[in-house]
Amino acid sequence: MQGRHKSLDKHLKHSIRWLESISGVTKVVLGISESCRHKFTPGTLRFKMDVAGGIKINAYSGNGVMDVFVKIDPITEREAVKEKIKSRYL
């Protein structure tokens, strides 16, 4: 994990470690965490958008939602990573 924020909800630790183990993922950068209500189970990862060098995802915890940047190298693996996230967290 990289970035300013390194503290994670216990449900998200397992999900982020799984994300880091996917082939093609070189770095996971944690962003802003916002406290809010949501309908997803804690630990869920959802694709948000494509960005230069990787993807942005939302990580849902018991306390709210966290913005996460996933650096993918080579970038041709982007679709495979998105498909793995989608199939695991349906």
C-alpha cells in the first residue's frame, strides 16, 4: 500500500491484499476515506473509472467509502484486472 493513508478497516485489509496479488497490479494507492452510508458489504471493491496508468476503484468499509488508485503495468492488463474485481465482488 502506498499513499498518505495506510490505516484500513479490518474488512478492507483482506480485499486490498487480494488486489495487490493480482498479476499486472504494481501499486495500490489509498486515497480519501469518507464516512457515509452505503448498501455494499464491508470489504467490497467496485470499479469506478479508467485513468492514465491504471484504474480508480471504490473500497467500501463498515464506516464509509475509500477512493483507491490501482497502478497497472503493463496497461494491457487493465481489462483483466477489472474483470477479476467484477467477478469476485458481484
